[in-house]
Amino acid sequence: MEKMIPVIIPAYEPDTRLLELLKDMKSNKCGPVILVNDGSGKEYNDIFDKAQTILKDIGGVLLIHEKNKGKGRALKTAFAYVLEQYPQAIGVVTADSDGQHTVSCINAVRSALEQQPDNLILGVRKFDGEGIPWKSRFGNTLTEKIFAYITGVHVSDTQTGLRGIPTSFMEELLEIPGERFEFEMQMLMECAGKYNITEIPIKTIYDSEDNLADSIRIYKIIGKKFFKYIFASFSSCIIDVVLFAIFCSLLKSAYPGIYLVIATIGARVISAVYNYAMNYRVVFKSRESVGKSGIKYITLAVIQMCLSAGGVTLLKTILPFIPDVLIKIIVDTILFFISYHIQQKYVFR
């Protein structure tokens, strides 16, 4: 028996490609369809009237936002409708209204979700075929690598709108931030440690209009997470220096021989605890136990300190003409980026 998997199509100022898609879905008995008019305006009423006529034949429904609220809000509106009206549904498939996704691709994602109802299914395009500009291939590869590094989620097509979403994940997505384009990126980031991702190759219908703009928006979204890591590290350094100065002024007269050692250790311990708490709660939002992650964090800190000392010494030996401080900055910057990856993948899983 075929399982219930509605198809959601958010639409803002669509053209006749939406009607062609719905006609194909009707011919292939692909439904029910939840179409969301995201405040397109009166001039698009004719298209939506025609769409609604087709929807009646495939058990679909048209939901309307009087004003444009963004793709994220349109998807959430449809999610809420499905959860209320189709409690038996195991999930949904989301598709774009601009002709990017064919019925065969939609059905492929539906089939995959039916077989793996606990996974997020992504219909991914391949950017290595003929007719795809090298800039698009390079941009997609670069975005894929940066996204994986910062979020810990490996996705070959971060911008795909063709997705199979389990019901349990749908419920969670109603609570996450994002009303517009960023919502789909937040969806991918929310998968980390929760849902496995299955990728289904789909036909690549190339649209060259806004690939650069989309990439810039992606970098803005994922950059926020890395900025939190930078802020946590920078603020812990400030705390370390400030506490060191305070401890020195308090302990200098009482312990003239060892006040520097005590001040250094005390300040470093407190700043390290602060940095650990920030990374655990704010940056990586870890589900690992405090005990396990704490031990791994301390181990990493010790290893990083040894690598820093060894790296500076080695580089100074090889390049003696470079100033000591510059060598220290180079080595610690490299370790800073490596540490982020290790903390995300192994320490704060």
C-alpha cells in the first residue's frame, strides 16, 4: 500500500511553468499537492485560479498568504496544514514552482522517503555535466566544502528545493528560525546529529540568474555560526588577560615569588571553562555528555598547546629571518581552524 506523502509547492509570482508542472502531476496521478501562494499579488490571480482547477483533480489545496512572507514561512504554513489535515502522512516532498523539478524527480524523492522515512531526502543536481558553466561548478564545489567545514553536514547540493522531509522533522522545523531563503539552510544545519541525509540524483535544469546571489546568502547564514566560534575564542582571550592582570595585582604583594604562576594558571583555567561552556552550549549546541566532551576538550587543548610550541620552534628553525611573533600568529591561526573542525566532529558531537 502506498504511503501518504503530500507534495508542497511554495510559489511567489509564478509563471506558466507552475501550471505545466501541475498538469504533469495530474497526468501522473502525483498528489495530493499543497500549493502556497506567498503573497504574489492580484496580477497572478489568473495563474492561481487555473492552478486551483488542476488541484481539484489531484486532491490538492491552495493556501494563501495575503502578503509575501518568504519561502520559509510558506513552507511552515504548508507543514502545519499537513500535520493537521494529513496525520497519517509519513512526511512531505517540497518542490519549486519554476520548472526546476520534474514529476519523475519528485517521484524519485517520494520513493526514497517511503523507503527511508526517518531520513532527510535531497534531490541533488550534478554540476559536472555539459552546459554547466565552470563558474557554477566551481562555486557549487566551494560552497559544498565550506558548508561541510562550518556545519559538519555534507551535502553536495546545498541549494536544492526538492526535499523529502519526515513528519517528525517537520514538527521540529516549525520551531526553528527563518522565514525566507535562510530557512532551507537552517533545515540542513538542524540535521547535524539528528537526521541522516540521503541524496537522490536528479535532472539538472540550469538556471543562471542568481547563483552568485544565492551563494552570498548561504555564506552569510553559515558564517554566523563560525562567527560565534570566533567570538567565543576572542572573548575567552580577553577574559584570560583581564583575570591575569587582576590576579597579579591581588597576589603580587602576598606571593612575590610565585604570583605570576598562580595568576597565569588561575586565569587560564577560568577562561578555558568559559570557552568550553560557550562552545558546548552556543557554538556547537552539543548533545555529547559534559563529562565526555570535557575530557576530549582538555585533551585537545593540551595537544594544541604542544603543537603550537613545536610548530613555532620548527618554523623558526626553517625560517629564522621571520619574526617570532609572526611565526606564532601563523601557527596558531592554522591550529585555530583545525581545532574548529576537530571540536565540531569529535569533541562536541
